[in-house]
Amino acid sequence: MDHLRGEADATVREGGLGDFKRQRGRTADEITRRLVRAIFEHRLPPGMRITEEKLSRTFGVSRTLARQATSQLCEMGVFVKKPNYSCTVAHPSREDAQALIDARRMVEPELIRQIVRSASASDLRLLDEHLALEQEARLTGDRSQLIRLTGEFHLKLAELARNPYLASFMMRLQVLTCLAILVHADGETGCPRDEHADIAQKIRSRDAEGAVQQMLTHLQHIELELRLEEVRPSHQPEDTFRWLAGDIGAG
């Protein structure tokens, strides 16, 4: 689990994993963080197939190192191992998405309380700097940056709480929530405008329960974005093949 805790810390410290240039000496953790960034920026969609051979060529590393990176993400539940040395990006079901939101309701309020108790002036400046980056991305229309930064706001909170186990768990929850948003939501970020700033303001004023309530409201809005209560048609493989055979209408 040490590498997972390290990923949560490094994701935030490096400003969202930083620029990645192909070079010798890359580690499995660095490749893992780069793949996580790709998910945060919606560059790796749910269900996408990824092979060890493709990763090794992309990053200029051995297949052994590529396998170590994919194994880390499989351990997190972000990748699903498949035959022939390949994986697919997780495709969270509606039940998975609901479980993610429920877990976040248990974890993030305690993160907030811990931050309010212990945050220093420099911690609050870091939070303000992150919010400024979000606002800049919004104003400049930098979609990929905005998507990534809104997700990383929650990892920034986990870092400020200074609990590596919670930070590791939040990394997993946030990456999987990002994938759930791609599968189920109409919007792209799942984080409504200004709500992060509202949470930060309550933290800044040392209003723990006010900040907790803002976070719970924020999570409720993410849940609504996921449209988990909406009844949608289910397309079973048998239906598809009957349609192809001409038994279900014409098109």
C-alpha cells in the first residue's frame, strides 16, 4: 500500500502529475501517476483496452515495468486485468457509482474536520492557489486542466489532512468517481461551479460543521449529476443480435 499513499501525495505535489517526457529511468509509480492524470483529464475512457506492449513502447520502458504500473492500477480497481497481457479501464456500474458517493460521504467530512483543526496559514494558501488554478482554467476555457483540477481539489484536501491512509483511499475514490462521471453524467467535471470556493471559505473561517455541510451538499450535487435514479433502457447482447437479424424493427 505504500506506493498508493505515495501516489496520492505526489499527484498533488507535482501540480497534477506534471509534464511527462519519455526518458530512461522511469519508475512504475511515475507511469501509474501519468495514467491517473490521463483519467482525470478524460483521455483514458472507461472500457479502453491497454496492453503491456503498448505501454512499454509509449513510455520507452520494459514490459516488466509496464506490468508493474498496470498491476498497481488493478490493485486500486482502476484497471481490470484481462487475458493476453492486457487490461481495460474500469467501467463503474450505477451500483458502483452509488457506493463511491456513499463512501465519500463517510470519508470527506472527517477530512474537512481534520483540516479545520490543524490547517496552517501556508496550508490555506495552498488551497487558495489551487482554487486560483481552477478559476484560470475556467476563464481560459482549458477543458482538460479544469477537469483535472476539479478532481484534484479533493486530493488536495486529503493531503492537507496529513493522513496518508485517508489520502490513499481518497485517491482511489476520486479516480473511480471520475470514471463514473464519464459513464453516467451529462457534465464533464461533476463539480458544480464555485462550490469548491464555498468549502474553502468555511475552512478558512474555521467553521468545521459549515464546511462539512458544504461538502455534503457538494457530494449530493455530484450524485445528482450521475443521474443514478434515472431509468434507462438496457441493451442486452441478445437484443442486439436479434436486431441485427431483423427481429427488432428496422433502422
